[in-house]
Amino acid sequence: MKLTNNLGLGPPKTESASSSSASRSIPAFPEERRHSEIQTEFEFILPKGYVDTDGTVHRKGVMRLSRAIDEIVPLRDPRVKSNPAYATVIILARVITRLGALAEITPMVIEELFACDLNYLQKFYRQINDLEVETESSPKLEVRST
């Protein structure tokens, strides 16, 4: 018995060698793109900046696109269970890949941001992940390619 995949998840069918040489294989899903064609990291500049223990201000950073796991993992954290708003801190610490000269972005770094910078990062996160509907009255944040 030969099993077939009726869900369309198998490789696209190609024509046999006996078919005309002028015809060519058409991809099953032409709208799919290679990963290298999708922008996954975005630069930002914080309005005020994170001030480290030495007094250095870090304003330039990079945020990557969020994955489902980035929003699932914080739900297991006891800090989120006692305060659901803390999920934002953990998510941002996971998706910000660079901030100035800092070696690591931890929830403690996010906790120490000025309120206007936290607000900026929340809006930036929603924008790059296509999580909010743009309106004419809402200003669009500047997104820079990396």
C-alpha cells in the first residue's frame, strides 16, 4: 500500500523527464521566501537611554522579531505569575539582542530603563512584529535595517 500526503505538505510534484523540455516546475507556495529575504533584526535609538552603573548611557540597540516561545516562556516565570505586567520585561530582555556596549541584556537592565524608553520599546516591539493596527493619528516609529 502506497501512502500519499493529501495535505499538500510534501515536495512539489515535478514533471517526468519525458515531458516537454520547455515546461518547468512551479513551486508549491510561490509566496514563501527564503529566510535571508525576511528582515529579522531592527535597529532603534532610545529617547533617553539606559544608564549603567558607571554612568555610561546606552541608546543604540537592536531588536529581533519575536517568536512564539518568547511569549510563552515568561508565563512560566514566578514573577509573571505574581505580576502579569512583568512579562513585558522578560520578553523585551529576550528580543533585544544589543544595547550599546552592554555584554548582555537581562530583565534587570529592562527594569532600570526610564519609563519613556520602556514605552518606546513596547511600541517598537508591536510595530516590528505587526501586532498593532496603524492609524493616521499614531506616529510611525523609525525602523532601521541592520
